[in-house]
Amino acid sequence: MMAMLSFVAGCSSGGSDGKVDLRLRARVDRLNKEAFMNRFDNPHLTIAYSYRSIGLLRDSLPDYSDGLLRAYNNLAFGYYILAEHDSTALYTDSVIAIAAQLPGKWLSARQRNTEVERVIAQLMQVRLLQRSCRIADSYQLLYDINQSKVLNHQPNNYLYSFAQMEYYITSLTLNYHYRNSAVASSSGTTLSSDTKDAMRGLLAEVEQARQNLKCDYAEDMSLNYALAHSYYRLAAASKSDPFLLGKSYDYLTANAKMLARPGQYCIYHLANVFQLQAFIAADTNILRDTYISHPRCSAKLQKLMQATQSIYLTDTTLAAPAYGLNMFRVSTDLFFQTVDPYQHLGAVVAAAEYCLHVGAIDQADQYYTMALEDNTWHDGMAPKFESMLYDGLIRMGYTSSAEVNAQWYAREMELLDLINRNESADLMLQDRLFRSETRNRYYIVAITVGSLFLILLVSLVLLLRRRSKVLKREKQALYQAKKQDIERIANVETCLSVMRHDINPFLSFLTRKNLDPDMRQEVLDQLLRTFSNIKNWTNLSIPAGLQFQPSTFPLSEVFDSVGASCARLNPQVQLILHPTTLKVQGDRQLTEILLRNLVNNALQHTPHGKVTVSAEIHADDQRFVHIQVHDTGTGMDAETLENLFRADKKMQTPTDPSAPHGTGFGLILCRYIIKRHDDNTLRGCRIWAESEPNRGSTFHFLLARGDNTDSRPDPQTKDKNTH
């Protein structure tokens, strides 16, 4: 090791590349090329060739810095494939240290190559950070590489193409594999809308740029796999989009065709082809009909299977779960023929997880046994895969030993804590980088204004203004947060009082002796409905409670569900729900709770007659749907109507549980649900009531319209009657 370090120091201070013997340099270049070409198929050979190159450089070519940097980068890649991460880090650090000490007085082709070799070493560091779940550090380094603009020179040479392809591969895997819910399995795929938009942009950029990038076939397959995986993730997050899934199959087919060519067979990349098919079959967000029945996807999948059959014979059935089990089996077998322990562990964990999901317990047991008996991987090599391994072992009851299970559980918690801390750091980094990028763009605009003095002056003024706005926004945000906290506290206090008034009569009534069983059951049912409303209101009021899940859905589904659940609440009253074809935007579950409370309230306050529910496009603003619940019941006076939806007003509850109730939590809950819709959809959602004593009541509420293609009112057709 000391000899190697002294050699590094000698090269770092070495002379000009013009003194390099061309014949010896050609031998070094050949050795480096052989090392590079074997990096996936035989990383041990890559390491051997690299050491031979370094030996020649040490003995005869101490000034050939380019050859030394290439040899070290080849060594780093070879050790990376062997998952010997300490050795990988040693050689990437050496490349970066040597590149920093080389003379930088000119920007010759040699100097540009030095910069590119340094970037290649940094990209390998990014990959090491990804495997260790240090996503924030990984993204920061990738961001710094992008900001350095080294790869923007785009000279037409092999080294630049390799570096740019590595940059794109690393960007795709970081953003849409390691950063956004890593291993594909039965857990499904989730991406935010902003992430999906950014993903489409990055994919378009990569596909445009790669037309001018030429490297070896192994690098082509690596980039194809990164694109295929990203398109699959985007398809899963886009409701099983057949076009996007078809793009994924296209790139896998391209890899299969390359693997079939003479001299281009590579087990590592063939395993990736089968494993991604397994991930697609396992992902619950990918509908089987998409690749079984859809003309585009099914045809592309058949082409892929034909291409792979010419290389590796497999079962061609697409039946579930046999297809997924077969793809996981083949990919795992292939990965275990490679020397990459990281892929060994990842393959068996993903395969075992799918087996548990589909109930193939014996096969899951076999995969976990493979993992435990594989002595190539070690603790800390892959925190994410290792935590999934222990979780699966515990869930399936692999061993009955309490001591072993306790050790596995402790190790899993330790790894999950590491992963969670790094995810938190990643979120903080994204916020910091976003602000940094915004500030940088601001500075660039200022620089173009004029002279150096004016630029400095304007930059300071703009920076102060921006800081003032940030402080103002933060102050406003604190004010709003405080206001919301005060409102929540007030709501909790007042609604606890309402809860006491609503519940006490029921409890008092239940303590009576010789209570009629039917009456006791009715009181219990009403008490349970009150508690249900309390639970729903609490979920809506607490920040970590019930989350708003926006979607567009037909009102007819809500009408049907409410009609079925409320039809027998009051046999003396006819419940009529008018058919509708309208759709609304909002939370389907909350909308159903809202309508059920209004219908239940109407049935309770209507001794006889009917309750009618209808929906139409709002006459004054066609962006909204107007829903009405009308009853022929007891009605309300002006004071009751005014305080109907207010949590700070105590509504009196009769002492007789069989009598019509006060509003209690039901209508307070309705008001909160409408507020949630108003905050999350079109501004203008509201609820109100009209009533007169002994003349019935009508409750109205507005929701955002889900289909704006037809502005005509919904025709009122045949009534739907339920009793």
C-alpha cells in the first residue's frame, strides 16, 4: 500500500504527457481497454489487467497520468461489481486526489480527459452512496457534477460518451429507484405528480442525448435497463399506462437482441432483463390486462419473450402467479452465476417477497435459505436489502428461535433507523438545493444588468428583497399555523361540550330498568352513530388524521351506497334518490360520509312523508354540482337554522332518545368535510340549509364538477325508490 501511495504522489507531481513513450503507452491503453471490456463479465480479470497496467506505469511510465487514472477507475468498477466497497472507495479517492494535483495551466485534450476521469470516479462514489442509502449525499454529489459543466463540452470521443452515459444511468437510478420506494414488489409504485413531470423531462433529455453517445455494448445495455426501469416506474404511477409500459418492453427487447449477438452475451445484463419482467408482474399498480390483453403491450411482450427464448429457454406462460414466480426464479439463478453479492442479496429478497405475497411459502423459504447461506454478502453492504431480508424472515416465521428472531428484529430496526435518517436528510437537501437554484438564477439575471459595480449593488438589493419576502412568508406561515392551532383547540373544546350534550341523554336512558329491548337497541344504534361521527370529525380535525384523497368519481356510486345503508333507518319515510350521471371532484369517502349524515339527519327529523336526494349542475356557476337533500319533516326556526353548522353553539338534545335529535356532531362534521373540499378543489364549495317550522328542510351543498365537457343540466329521469 505504501508503494502505491508513493507512486500516486510521483504521478501527481509528474511532468508533461509529451515525454510519454508512445509504444509503452499503447501497451497500457490495451491493458486498460481489456480491463474495461471485461468489467461485467469477469471483474476479476478487470482487476488483474488494471494491476498489470499500474505495474507498467510504475516501472516505465510515471508521467502517463491519463493511463493511471483510467486504470484506477477500472479497478474501482471491478471492486464495485464484487461489492468490495472499501476498495472501490480507495481507488475513486485516488483518482480524485491525482486529478486535483495535476497541472491546470492549459485545457488540452489531455487536461479535459483528466477532468472526465475525475467525474467518472465521482459517479462511482454516487453509486456507493446509493447502495449505502445515503441518498442526500449521493444527490448532492450528483448535483455538484452537473453544476461543474464538465460534461457539457461534448467532444466527440469515447471517454466523454462513457462518462455522459454513466451520468444518465446514475441520475435515473438515483431518482426513480433508490430515492422513490426502491425495490419493486407487491408493495406497488408511488410517485408524486411533480416527480412524474420531472421524470418525463429527464427521460426525454436522455433519449435525445443518447443518439450522439457511442460506447461499448455493455454500456448501451446499462442505459437501456435504466430507461426501461424508469418507464416501468412511470407506467405504474400513471394508472398502468400501456404506452409507457410498452416503452419499457422496447428497451428490454433491445437488450435481448444485443445479448444474442456473437461476443455480446453477458449474464449480468440478461439477469436484469428477466428481473425487470418479474418486477412488472409483481407490482400491484400494473394491471395484468395491460400486458396480457392490450394490443400494444401484449405484442411488445411477445417480441421480448421471443428474443429471450433464443438466448435462455424459459417457461412462456403468462398466467398469474406462475409468470412472476418464473421470472424471479430465472433472474435469481442468473444473478447467482455472477460474482456480485449485492445483486445476490437483492435478487433473493425481491423474489422471496413476491413469493410471500402470492402464498408460495415453500419457495420463499428456499430464497431466504439461499440468502442466509450465501457467504459473499456482509452486513452493511446493502442496508435496504438487508432490512427487507430480516423483515421477511420474521414475517414468515423462518425460525422458532426467539433469540434469533430478536437479533434479526434488532438489526432490522437499526437499519430502518439509518434509512429513515437518510431519507429525512434527503428531504432537507432538496429544500436547500431548490432555494440555492432559485438564488443562483436570481444572481444570473442580476449579473447581466451592467458593470461590476452595478451588478454587485443590484445583487445585494435583490438578495435583501428576496430575504425580506422569505421572512414575510415565514411570518405569515407562522401566523396561519397559530391561527389553525387556535381554531383546532376551540373546536376541540366546544365539540367536547357538544359530545357531552349528545351522549348524556343516551347514557341516562340506558340506565333505566325494565327498558324495552327494541328501544334499548334503538338507543344503542343512535349512540354508535354519534360515536362514528365523533371519530370522523376527530380524524378531520387532527393534522395526522384522515387524509384528503382527491379523485373524480360518479355521484351515482355515492347515491347507491348511501341509499343501501340508510334505506331501513325509518320505515315510515320514503327515501328517494334521483338518478344522476354527473361526476364530481373530491374525496369519495368524505363525500359519502357527508351525504349519509345529511340523509340520516333528514330521516330522523321526518316522522312521515319522504326524503328526496337530487343533483344537478349549479345554475349560477356550471363548474359546480348542486346536491340537495329535501325532507317533509319538522323543520327548524330561524335561530336554530342560523347556528346549525357552528361548533361553538351548543345544540340542545331531547331527553327522550326516541325523539328527533339535536344536530350534534353530524352537521359539524358536514361543515368540516365541505371545508376540506373547498381547500383542495375549486374555491366555492359550500353548504347551507333552508327550513321553516313544520314545513320541512332542504340542505344544499356544492362540489367541484368532475366533467366539464357538457354544460347542460343533468336530466331528471326515473326516480330510484328504496324503503
